[in-house]
Amino acid sequence: MVQKRKKDKPQNEVIDDIPEEETLRLIKSTGLLNTFKEAERERSEQRDEDDPNNYGFTFQAFLYTIPLCAVYSMMDIVVHKQYNEDVTFIPFSTRVIKISPRKCICQQILLT
């Protein structure tokens, strides 16, 4: 005896047999739309407080400049120690100042 298999419906198929008017009525009666709008408003308020772009370009420039200059300084010191050279303050400071993005910071401060 040969068994006939029924064609199975795919599991991820969406059944949407509720009319659109009824769907909208159910959403409005449960208040789901209002709670969604409130949750979205709260999320946007939280995003505004935590957003680093609120502090401006100058803050971001300093935020990136300080760690990058520190890494450059440490690498410069390591290279000088590798060749057994003394690290003096004035030449070392001028090299660090040269690599810092002072031009764009000054331009942004003058433009604001």
C-alpha cells in the first residue's frame, strides 16, 4: 500500500484573514498603538541624553585627540629607548603637538 502524503504548508507562512478595518479597530481598542508611541518617545529622549553628538565637534575632537596622542607618545618613547637615546621634553612635546589635529579644532571653534 502506498501512502499519499499531504502537502504540508510552510511553517513561516503568514495567515492574514482578518480584514484591515477589524485589525485597526482591535489595535485602537487595546491601546497598543498609544503604548508604542509612548515607548518610542521615551527611547528618543534617552537617545538624546546619551548621544555624544550633542556635545559638539570640539568635544569629539578632544575625545579622540587625547588617546591618540597618548599612543603616539608611548610609541615615540619606545622607539627612542630601543635605540638607547634619551627623550628630552622640548623635542618630544613639539612632535606630539605637530601630530595633534589643532587646525580643524581651531577652525571649528572660530566658525561656531
